[in-house]
Amino acid sequence: MPEQPFKDTGRARRKSGRRDFHYSAILVGPDNRQWSASIIDISETGAQLQLQDTQSVPDEFLLMIGGKSDVRRACHIRWRSETPIGVQLMRRQIHAFRSAYEVQKNISGADCGD
């Protein structure tokens, strides 16, 4: 039986409404490891991301929307399944990350969907 896509059942509990987004992103872990992702939907406080494999993604990471270091948010994973993850967009920065300039400098030819 094929895997069913994530069915959102928490709309009533959300602080802010989500909207479809469908944009590429790069996730950067505290050790500067990177993952390509697609943003499925997003709100002021959270997002749903699609990845090839979610198990190797750390619980906290930097989300670079469109692969650009100047459009970034620190994230904390709230739930994960095989390919999508749900993240909380954090107001604070994650101190373990290098500066945005250093992160951008380390990105090598990722398809960012500019």
C-alpha cells in the first residue's frame, strides 16, 4: 500500500493560518551539513517541509528560504515522518551556527530555485 501524504489535522490548534508556499530551501545543521528541501506550506510560526530523508536532519537547524542566507529562520522540528517534517520557526537564533555569510559561502552549487 503506498504511503499516504501527511494529513493536517491541527488547523484549529494553530496560532496562525498556513498558506501553500512550494518554494525550495536549504537546511543547514549546526555542523554545517546541508539538506535540500521544498517548503510545502508556511505560517508566521511554522512550516511543513518535504525532504528525501528526514531521519538525518537534526532537531534544530537553520532554514534558508530559496537557498539565500539573508532569508533564513532558525527551526525546531515538532514532528517528522519519512519525507515531510513539521517545524516551528524560532524567534531566537541558534547559537551553534556560523554567521549567515559563512553559511552562504559554504553552499556549493545547490539548486536553490532562484
